[in-house]
Amino acid sequence: MKYCLAIVVAWMLLQPAYAQAPQLGKNTIKEVIAAMTLEEKAKLLVGNGFSLPGMKPPGGPVVGETQDKVPGAAGTTFAIPRLGIPSIVVADGPAGVRIDSVRKTEPGKTFYATAWPVGTLLASTWDTALVRKVGVAFGNEVREYGIDILLAPALNIHRNPLGGRNFEYYSEDPVISGNIAAAMVNGVESNGVGTSIKHYAANNQETNRNTVNTIVSERALREIYLKGFEIAVKKSQPWTVMSSYNYINGAYASESYDLLSTILRKEWGFKGFVMTDWFGGKDAAAQIKAGNNLLMPGTAQQSQAIIDAVKTGALDVKVLDENVAGILQVIVQTPTFKGYKFSNNPDLKKDAGISRMAAAEGMVLLKNNDKALPLKNVHNVAVFGNTSYDIIAGGTGSGDVNKAYIVSFVKGLTNSGYNPDADLANTYTEYLRTERIKHPKKGFFQEFMNPTPPIVEMLVANDVIAQKAAQDDIAIITIGRNAGEGRDRKLENDFNLSDTEQLMIKNVTAAFHAQNKKVIVVLNIGGVIETASWSAEPDAILLAWQPGMEGGNAITDVLSGKVNPSGKLATTFPVAYNNVPSANNFPGKEFPEKATTGMMGMKAIPAEVTYGEGVYVGYRYYNTFHVQPAYEFGYGLSYTSFNYGKLALSSNTFNGKITATVIVTNTGTVAGKEVVQLYISAPAKKLDKPAEELKGFAKTNLLQPGKSQTISFTINVEDLVSFDTQSTSWIAEAGNYTVKICASSKNIKTTAAFSLAKELVTEKDNKVLAPAAAISELKP
């Protein structure tokens, strides 16, 4: 009895002290920060560690044991229970919630997430309403799996087609990238969870991603590589931004005050907090000074470095407090802080339907001779290509997803009533099974360090092809490509087709054409490939990208005509790699004599890359320098046709804004959607300019044959300006502007002009992030 009484007395004595501590959500954030110790502040600014089988984290032991609140999540923050501050959970990734499907705590149960179509496919829809719908479903899975912040979307620019993570990114154009990202953020965050737009900024390659110094002019940086992030921030205010690994003009992105505070917060008005990419940067105190609030995934070494910097006076505690406040302001919005009881049971069946719909909407019909598609009078199908039987749903690395199933292309055909050739199916299935045995499955870290090579395309004998041409109704060939985090793509057998793939297309096409039968090629790829050398051979080409877990069904929906393709290219397909404006300076040069040991024990080789093409990225280059691409930006065919009426402008002189209106009519025989693109050609007396630049886009409703829709755009002064380095201002030059309504960047449907009487300066920015020396940039 005395023992119990002593416990009660001790508990009562402790309660007043504990109760007097300010509590997050009840007291002001300022009061909570005032009650925090230096050690607590330092720990809150550093993640709670990283747990990955087979990997020893760099930088010393983790801050504390990783709280496995959501097994497979990317990390957590540090909890301070005495102040009511919980640990929150962040998780990958761009194409679906990345969690472990099997948990020791719940044997016999599996946890899966939807594998959504990759970012490039979603951008190819040119449909922000649809992307927002995907985001709403995506965000529901984030919430129901107990995650607070999704490490997505990713919106770096497709500077070069060999970029290893281009599949995660949206486009070569910042207007597409920024608006699609904003739609995704708004959709995800409508669920009361957060996003982290990434990788900020100029993270356009994987080669030497932790050491490369991106040397880029202020104008190219502002107009191309930052503009998409600016659009996303201003249109969606994401909870967080993730800083990138690379240097920009000599400074680590995560240690750059100019990038993270001057531009992001002061110029754009960003309200959330910044976190590093995992193990990004070197100097913890410098990162905090720069405005990088959270260092992820977090090490004890980083926490101690912050404490030491404050004690020596190298880091002002006021700066520390500002960074803590930024994190706390987001924490109070999270499901964890609000006590949300997540279900671990999102409606994956419903989300699979949305994934299938979105995948079909973003597929791009590149070729369709003699109405080869949609399929008619087809039952027996000869299906060639490894990925017909082993479809690539999405990329590797953090863009991968633990999904319950993947619908292969042949399964999709079967589901829709077609009959894939059984002999071919058996041959391919056995070949793939045998090849997989040679490469046993590896863990994430082992796969990251030493990726399993793709299975070489199976060469089908000519006599077998001839037999199938005689007995089957049509041939469909898939070409597959995959890539991901940690390395860029290669030219041979990746951007360019392998000799076997070229021969397969040639032989199959010759045999089936000899029987007066059609051949279709389906591209199951994450990034741009060479097409000019072989595209004349098949009758139709469908770009399916990496379409997520329902890919086989979605591809068949388009081939069958159940869905009329309406996707348009958000990135250019060049005739040859040497036509790419960055071909001569990608991925840059290395300095191996200065190599050190870097993240995860890998060799860190200092490197630099100069963006010598300046603002002439993608279609801006091809159109301005009159270089013919294989398939231009904005291109995509339909099973119907559209007529564009005359473009009407609300005024022929600019006075603040102009409305541009055009009527689009379905003149074909089946229902369809059209992407309407608005480009502007601007005067170029003071500054050189691309021939035209995308300034707006809209997708029509599903128009029945003969039906029309009026599409309107508002042209603001911000749509007229270019960045003048000399004055660090955004300037609209006086003169005549041409508005072009297009079906692609080269297919101009109707134009109109207006004039600007005198030069306008819309914004004067800070002189920041200038390269150390002038760059010799491409000029018209």
C-alpha cells in the first residue's frame, strides 16, 4: 500500500512540471519553440534515421531508431512528446505509395498500393482536371496508409532524352511541368496530406548527381529550370519542397540561400518547409542557414554539427528557430497530429480503374496508316516482343511501387476478347522464365548498386514468323525500355534499338505485309527513343509509355477503339541523338583525380555540366533552328479529325490582358478529345527569343461527331516576358506579338496578332545564382 502511494505521489509531483510545458496545437508555435532545448531543436531539423536492409547509413549512426510506423516508408521526423510534437511519416514516390507489402507485425497480410502511370504519361494527357483526379485518389492512399507527406511530384525538365529519371518528370516545357505538377499537388493535398515537389532544382541527370556542378545562365535557369517550380508553388502551395543533390553554379542546392530563401520564399512566396533529398549536401549548418529546414533521412552527426555551430556562434539560434517554426507549421496540418485513424485499407479496386483510365488518356498515337487502328475484324493476334508478356508498369528506384498485380499486354488482349497466339505466348514465357533464373531477385539497395540487366530481346526465327503471318490476323510488336534512379540511359541498345529489335520489326513487317496483314508497334517505354530508322515499316505506332499496373488493359482499350487516343507529346522525339541541343554537353565532364568516397560508400567523382543550349531546350530549339524532329512536341493523332475556327482576340492592342477564343469542331465519325495549344511569338530586338513558346493549353470535352466547343485563353503580361540578365527583370518588349493556336508545335491551325505599344517590366528580381564566368550559349 505504501509502495502504491509513493508512486501516486511521485506521479502527482511530476505532473505540474510536465503540464506546464507548452503543447503544440494548444500554445503558439513561438511558445513551443521557446520551451525547446537546443538539442531538441537540432533533432527536429534532422530526420529520425534510415533503415534499409544491407545498407549502413553514412555519417554515423542514426539519430534514433527509425520509427517503423509505416514499414517501407522513406523516413520519419523526430518526436518530442513532452511538447506534443509527434513524429510524421514521409514516403515515396512519384508513381505510387512506396511501402512494404509484407510486415513482420502482421503475418499473412499484404499491403499494396496502386501503380499509377508514370509522370511523362500523365503530362501527355495535357489534362489538369484528369491529373487532379489521379492526385485525389493517390492522396487517399497516402492518408489511409498512415503517411503524412508524399515525396512527389517530380517536375524537373527533360533536358536530354538519356536522363535516367525522365519517366518521373513531366516534360521538356516548364508550362506543362508546372501546371501538371500543381494539379497533382492540389489533388493529393485535398486529402489533408502533404506533398514534396522535387528535385529543386536543375536536377536533370543522374550521372554524378551528388557531385555535378550545373553551370547555367541566369536566364536559362529562370525561364526553363525554375519556371515550372514557380508555377507549381504559386498555383498549389505544396507543403514541402525537396532540394536536389547537385550544385548550381558552384553552390549545393541544399546549401544555397539564394535558391531556397531568396527565390523560393521571398520572390515566389512559398509558405512550407524545405527538406533535403536523402543524404543530400555536406554541411548541416550551411543547409540550415540556407533555409533547408529538414535534413533527411537524418544522422546523429548532422544533429551534433548543428548544436556545435550554435554553440560556437557559427549558426544564429534565431535561424534555427525559423527553421523549426517552418516544420511545426506543417506538422500541425498532418493526419498524424490530428489523430487520424488510418485504415490501411484504401479502395484499391476503384483506384485501379482510375489508373487504367488515366493511362489510356495519356497514350500517344504516333502513326496510323490506312486506318490500321482501331482494330477491325481481328481475333487471332501474333504478339511479339518481351514486354508483351512482361510489361513495364513503371521505372525503377524510388519510382517503383509494390503493387498487387500487373496486367500484361497479352492479358489485356485476352480480357478484351482477342486471342493472342498460344505458341508464341508459350515460347516467350519460357524464354523469360529461363532468363530470370540467371538473375535472382535482389534487394532494393543491391539492385540500386548493381542493376540487373534487361533481358535481351528474343529473336524469333523467320519460319516461325512466316507461319504466324499465314494463320494470325495481325501482328503486334512491343518495344520495352526501363530506367531509374542512380544512372542515366545509354545510346546503344537503349535510345537506339538493338539489332535484334530492328530485325524483329523488319522481319515481322515483311512477312505480315506479304499476307496483306497489318503490323502495329507498341512502345512500352519510360523515355524517348530513336524511331526514324524504323517507323516507316509498321502500319501504326502507339506510344504507351509506362502505363502503370493496368497497362495491358489500357493499351487494349486504345487499340480496340474503346478509347479514342487523345494524348500529345510533352517531349520531342528527335530524328537522331546528335540532333538534341544538349547532346554535346550531357552528362558533362568528370574530374576523377579528385574522387572521394561518397554516399553509400560509392565513389564520388567531382563533375560539371554546362547548359550551353541556354533557353533552347526541346521544341524551342527544333522550331527556332529549323531542325526537323521525328515527332514534334505537342504531336498526337486521333481516330477522328478536328477543325479549328478562326482565332478571335479581344483586342489587337495589349492593355493588361487579352482573351483568345477559338471554336474546335469534331469533323470525323467517332467521338474524341483534342488538345488545343497556344503559342506566342514575341519581338526579339533586345533579347534573342525562341521562334514560339507554349503559353497555354486546354483539352476539349469528349466531342461527338459534328459537335463543337469554344476554347478560351487569357493572355496576361506574364505570358509575354523574358528574363533580362542585365537588369535582372522580366521584360515584355514593345512590338508585334503573334498568337498561334496549334495542334502541335509545328501544326499551326490559326493565328492572330496584337501589339504592345511600349516595353513593360513586370518584375525585378534579385541578382542571384549567377555563374562564375559568362557562358557561351547557343544563339539563333
